[in-house]
Amino acid sequence: MIKVGIIGVGTVGTSVAQILKDNADVISARAGTDIVVKSGVVKNLSKERGLDIKLTDNVDDILNDPEIDIVVELMGGVEEPFEVVKRALSSGKAVVTANKALLAYHRYELAELAKDIAFEYEASVAGGIPIINALRDGLSANHIESITGIMNGTSNYMMTKMTNDGIGYDDILKEAQDLGYAEADPTFDVGGFDAAHKLLILASIAYGIDAKPEDILIEGIDNVSQEDIQFAKEFGYAVKLLGIAKKDGNEVELRVHAALIKQEEMIAKIDGVMNAISVVGDKVGETLYYGPGAGGDATASAVVANIIDIARSGKSTPMLGFDRPMEGKKLTLKPTANIQSKYYLRINVSDKAGVLARITKIFEEHNISVETMLQRSAAEGSANLLISTHIAVEKDIQNMIKELESLDFVKSTPVMIRII
């Protein structure tokens, strides 16, 4: 029999305990042994959770219990769970976590500490989608050329409604909050930080890149307007918040931002709160993983699957899927300034003679070639210039935007969205 201790019996933790009870027969058959939750840690012991397991508010009751084989960490946060997981591993207990923030900052320290002790974290990325095992095991024969993912359901729901129903950003954000998809402070989701944590975990498995959120390009969807979405539609694009990892020689690009992506691409068709991750391997080609990225049961399903894996073998493959440098050499993170892409810009300018010629000249001075340009009337004697470029360098685009926003006839900071 395998005994489990759950640290953090909230929505997901409650669902984990319930699944292990409700599906005990099939889980026992697949694991080859019975799996039971011995105890759980909560902050508030007076809150009713509808579970018939022992609850405590002291993590030591689990960490110091010699009968507990697997510690399931569902606390949230970074530093406190880091200390808890270190203690669990130091005492020889297997660990399962769904904590993406913990792994975004401490995955390499934990991999070094875990060594041959089972440490699983499928639920940390895209909820119920088995992307960790796909990258670490199913695609292990491939050089991974790129990963492109819709990794945040809140942002994808908002972009879908803005595209399909013509709703403005502020209105759809309020609707998402009313439905419980977005928090009262939605920055973590709409600002791209949630997706960035997940992307960093996947990039470590695919490329061995040890980067922190502060090291990579992270932008959100808060600047996307109906003008941008209509431009995208007119030219055959969908607008999505994407996490992108791409190998270029010995460098790897890591970035999270709103992007225009061709409507015929598989990932462009993913709508609502669903997640999807496209992985391109050099031998297998493109594979797409689709499913619910959040929610108690979906996330708990991935947690329980990890518990079953540990029960079967008693230990895991290397936590990040490799024991030596990837590609036979160390890959490095490409500086954000050197990223190359096509770009879309919305520039609100005074509607008067000479402005368009001056804007065109500035693009030329910064080595940026225009592919398409539209002019649309805007309020109070202004116009929106909607421009897409050929491939350009990020630093050139950023320098040009700084120059544009300093001009008296440019009425607000230009909006830029990268084109995939």
C-alpha cells in the first residue's frame, strides 16, 4: 500500500483525495497496489471540505511521518513550498507538485536534490494535458525544434470573445472575472506571467535552458484592441497569447506575448478556456496536445497519474529528462534584443498632411521594411495607421517605437504585436 500526504487541500487537493477514493478500483489495478491519502494539511481546520481524511495545519505531521511515501505539494507560492519540498526530498519521500511558480524558479535545484527520488510535476503545465510526459518520454528521440502554446485559459477565453463577439478588452475582462475565469487582480494571467512559468518548465525539458521569468520576454494582452483584431481578420490571422520556445543554432528563444498567427495553423483554432501546445520534433514533425488547462478535476487527474507512475516503479526518470547537456553541448538563451520576427503596429497620429511620409521615413531609417499599411479614421482629428512589416530585429523595432512616441504628431504609445 502507498500512503499519500497532501500539503494544501484546496480545490485541487480536495479533488485529488476524491479521485483516489472514487476511482480506487481502477487506480489499484493500474498501480499494482492500493493508494490511500493518510492525511492532508490545510490553513483553516474549521472549513468543511467533505473529505473523510485526517486534516492538520502542521506540515511536520506529514514531513515527519515515516508511513507517508508520497508528498503532494499543492500550496502555491514559491519560497515556502520550496522549503517544504526540499525537506520532503531530504527525507527520501517522493514528491508530486502542480506548482508552476516553484518550478519556474527552483527546478534545477530540486532536480539536483531529487536525483533518484521520484519527483513528478505533470499538472504544473496545462492542467490535464500530459505534455510533460510527452516531451520527457514520448518525444525523447527527437531534437525539439519549437514549442508554441496557448497555456493560459483566461487569456484565450478573452481573445476568443473579443474576436468572435466584437467585445472590447475592458468589458470582456469584467465578464471573465464575473465567470470566475479571471482573478480580481488579473495581471498574472493577462500579463503573460502564468504562461511564462509554464514555458520555462517546458524549455528546460526540451533544451536544458536554466532561465528565470525575469530573463525572458513577457508581455500580455492588455494592449490588444478591436482595431488590431479586425486587422488580423482582414489579413487571415487570429490573435492569441502564445508561449514560444524555438531553437536557433546554439541559442533558444523564449518569449510570451500576444501574437498574430495564421488562421489555418492548428493552434489558431483553439478557442475558449482550452489550452493547446504544438511541439515540432525533427523526426516526428508537429504534434498537438489539447485539453483543459485548469480546473480541480483536470489538474487533479494529472496529479493522480503521477502518483500512479511512482507507485508502479518507486522512482522516476531524471526529473528534467536528461543527465547530461542537451544536444551534446550547452544551449544558451538568445537575448531578447536579437529576436527576429514580423511585426504589426498600430500608431495613432494626427490626421494631417506630411505625417504618413514622416512615419514611412522613420521605418526606413530603422531598417524596417513595411509589408502592408492601412489608415483608419479615429476620434478627434486623428487616424490609426495599421502597419505590418517584413522580418525585422527586435531591437530595431523597439528603438523605432521610442522615436515614434517622442514625436508631437504621435498621440499615444504605438501598440506592437508580433506576427508568427
